[in-house]
Amino acid sequence: MSEYYNKFIKPDRDKEINQTILETLRGSAHEFGKMSSPTAGVDTKGTSKKGKKYEGFTFGISARMDGEVKVFGKNFILINWQVGKQWENQVCRSLNEAENWFRSDEWAGNEEKEAF
């Protein structure tokens, strides 16, 4: 039973959880104004250098910031973003932590926060 679960049921369940995370984060990005860039909203899929598969999407604020969310699993969500030529990233260990990132202005750094 355990081998059957791990081979057939668990991958589908993990995929459903990841899809829920993606939909929730996409909604948060829209709600908090991080989907105004022309390149925002593109679905992404890939494999990390260590062979881990992920699904994600792009987000951004026109002329200010571009980024990508990569969901490897419910306990590992990677947010990469670029302001100017500077790339930053945040590893989130939960959906709640990732949603909080979208609510915040953490991406802006001190210069951007003071300018606007």
C-alpha cells in the first residue's frame, strides 16, 4: 500500500497542493499590485540545478521590478526579483510567508521606499 501511495497518489496530491499555492500567490500578486508589468503572468516550469522540478509564474511592476515565483513544494517557495540590475531572492517555507512577501514592500529596498 505504501509503495502504491508514494508512486501514484502522492504525486497527484502534491501537484494539487502546488496548484493551489500558485493560484493563491497569483491572486496575492494581483491584489497587491505586483502584476502590472507586461511580462507578468507567464506560467513557468523547469528543473533546478539539483534536479528538483518546479512550477511558477512571472510577476512585476512596470518599469520598477520584475520577478518569478518558483514553487518546489508546500515547504519551499522561491521568489526571485530584480530591481534595476540587482537580483534578490527570498525562500519562503510556507504559503503564508510567501503571501506576506507580496503584501510587503520588501522588494523595494530602502531607496525605492523613500522615493515613492
